[in-house]
Amino acid sequence: MALRIALFGQAAFAKDVLERIAAAGHEIVGVYAPPAGARPDPLADAATARGLRLLRHARFRRKGAAIPELVEEHRSLGAELNVLAYVTAIVPLEILDAPKHASLCFHPSLLPRFRGGAAIPWQIMLGAEEAGVSVFRPDAGIDTGPLVVQKGGVRIGPEDSAGSLYYRALYPLGVEAIAEAVERVDRGSAEYRPQDESQASFQGLVDDAVARIDWARSAAELDRWIRGCDPQPGAWALRGAETVRLFDARLEPGAAGAAPGTLLDAGEGRLAIAAPGGVVSFARARVGTGAKLPAREAGLRPGDRLA
């Protein structure tokens, strides 16, 4: 058997999902990608190369309601299943529930923990030891729908950043989970398990307000904070009036012996910052609006003080 699928997504992840479900014999009746921007979108490029119908909308709702012409556009595709592969736009229920088999949505955490649009950073920042992915049927809530497939067992390493955790483990695991969920729907064997609300947690986006370094945090907490905000937006502090963003962090052994925020020599081309109870080193930094550079080339020096 095969399904008629409308794919919603972006970037290389959604492109790989497209290729995976197409290789399994499913018909892609439409591809929804973000509007064209300064950089090419791999999903949009792949859809164009395959001659698929490409639909590019910034939003699907207007004044809190579904945009009628987009609901009709989707209906005209005749999709039997929607697959949402890393979608940032809010897709209304009029589209989510329209196909025979409704929709499947990917989320990069073991739901119901770490709901929200920044699940990967928060898993590192809040000290989770295990990560994983979920595929669920979306409903009116935020990441609250019943689960179809979950894959866990991913250890969060002591030097993992949000970026490395995603590309090392959650990206390939997510493609596998979506492919498995689609096949279960196709075979009629998909089971939809309600999420355990007693275990639920929700975290907001990681913006500059969240990424601001708090020197009252312990060295272990600061290490997780910097890694969780890497690569975006970059955990930051001030050197005078300049913003300094830190990347490629790791927790170092030993005590600081200096006031929190003081830069120290860490060897191996790295610098470090003193923090309560220890030291956190970093390999790269961005000062002001400059480029992200190796720590020793960014204009930072041992003895500088970040506030």
C-alpha cells in the first residue's frame, strides 16, 4: 500500500524525511516549505527537483483563524496524511485533521517532557541525562497530542551543545521515527497513546533574555547554559558595553580562584571563565557584532572581566 502525503517542514531534516518516505513508495502530493529567503531551503529545492507541488506560506492563520483559501488549497491536494517535519508555523486544525489519517508531527524530546519550540536547548540547560524523539498526532494544544512512536536512549554527553545533540543523534533518529510512524499508519497498526500529563513540562523559546549569563549560577549550571544556547542565540555577558557570546563550552576540573566572570587561561587555545564552584572553558566567542572566532582570536584576554 501507499499513502498520499502532504509534507510540511523545512531545511535538511525535512528534505531527508521527504526522500525517506518517497523511497518507501508513498506519493507526495504537496510540499509546504517556508517562503523564499536569503538562503536556499533544502526541502524546497528537493521538491522542485522532483517536480512536486511546492507551496510556500509564512502563516496559515489570520487573526487567530485558519485562512480559508489555504484550507481549500490543502483540501484540493487530496492528502490522506499530513507529515509535519520540524514545522515552526502554527497549522490550524482545519488542515491538521482534514486528511483521512489526520497528521503526524515530529518533536525532538521524549514527550510529554520538554514541550515547546526549544526542546533541545532546554534538555541540556536543565540537566537532562537522556534525550530522544517523539512522533505524535497534533491537536489543539502545544505538543500535547497522542503519541505514535518514541525513540529514546540518547545520552546527552558532557560536551554536547544543542547543535551537536541534534546533528549527532536526534536528527537521524527523528527521520527514522517519522518513517516508522508513517509505515504504521499505512499498515493500519498505529496506536495512539495519550501523553501522561503528570510528567508534562513546557519551556518557552531561548531568546536573548534567557541566554543572558547569570553569574550566581554554579559552574556546572553555566556550562549547561552555554552549551544549551549553542549555536543560537549564544549565551552572553558584557565586557564593558560589548556583548560577548560564548561557544564550545566544557566544565573544567578544579576551583576558579577568581571572581565569577573573570577570564582565565585554559590552555589548548581555550579561555575560561571563573564561576561559583569551578571553571568553564570555551573554544570560540563572538564579540559585539563580529564573527564567531577562536577564543584567542576574538580579542579576549585572561584577566578580562565579564559582567
